[in-house]
Amino acid sequence: MYDVNIMKTMKGGIDLIKKLLTVSFTAAILLSSCSTGNDQADETKESQHTSHKSSAGDLPDGMQTTDKAKFKKGDKVTVNSDHMKGMKGAKGVVKAAYKTHVYEVTYKPKDGKKEVKNHKWVVNEEIENAKQHGFEKGDSVKLEADHMAGMKGAIAEIDNVKKTTAYVIDYKSTTDDKWIRNHKWMIGSELESR
């Protein structure tokens, strides 16, 4: 026969475990509900940045280099834009300059992920059946660009259009000091000489 004191001790231990589990579960719920919309926006931005592909120098057909660009091949630049995490303020080098139309686009990735808004930049040559004189704001287009996961083949709406020079650059990330090679695309107003 079991000792009554042992039984009481076991029951007390079980009650304590139940209380600890309840407190832990409640704390987990409270902590998870404390995240802000800004945290979620930062998470989305970070996941977009980390999914950006290295372009390894591949260019779409029909790209035309220009000698009349603000920056020339080999120019040292500082990046003033934040398309990706670790980009703003980064030191870089211009690899090439092309005369084209550049587009800011919003699209729903083919891999089912969340809609990407105001992606900068896609060039005219990265759009299926591209018009020689470019598209207009509000046009719906099919992307051939493959900058990010799920981008190629996605239907996009053009948010903004610029006829300008598009640059390919190498830059050193300000977050981890790693070199990002052949980043496509930057425009002149996003770079400054150094």
C-alpha cells in the first residue's frame, strides 16, 4: 500500500507542472501578440531582400550599352538607395551602363508568396513582347526578369516609368561586408561618385 504522504507529494508535483505549463503557454501567447505592424513590414522586406538572386552577369537580349552615361564602367560609387538590406550607403563599382526604359512594378510572385509592391527596377528588355518605345504607367505586363524567386513569368503592373541609364554594379553590403556581384539595376539618381 502506498504511503499517503508520497501520494500527496506526487499530486502536488503534478499540480505544479500544470501551473508551470499554463504560465508558459500564457506568456508565449502574450509575447506573440506584442509584435507590431512595423516588425511584420521589416520581416517582409527582409525576406524579399534575402531572396534576391545574384545575377551573375546574365543580361537580357537586346541591351545597348551607352557611352553617354553619368557613370562609366569602373567608376567608384556610393549607393543612395535601399532596394535591398545592406545596400544604402554601400561602396560599389559600376560594371556597365545601358540606355533603356526602367520600370517600378508591383507583381504577385509565381511561387505563391506575398505580393511585391514597387519593385525597383525591371528594364524594358526583361518584359515579354516589350515595346521598342516602352510601356506606360498602369500597363499590365509579363515579367521575364528573374531577379527574385517567383518573379519570372509573373504578371505585373507598371507603377512608374523612366527612360534613363540602367547600371549594373558590384557593391559591398553594409550588413555583412560581403560583395554583391552584378546587381541589376540601379539608376543615376541612386548613385553618387566617391
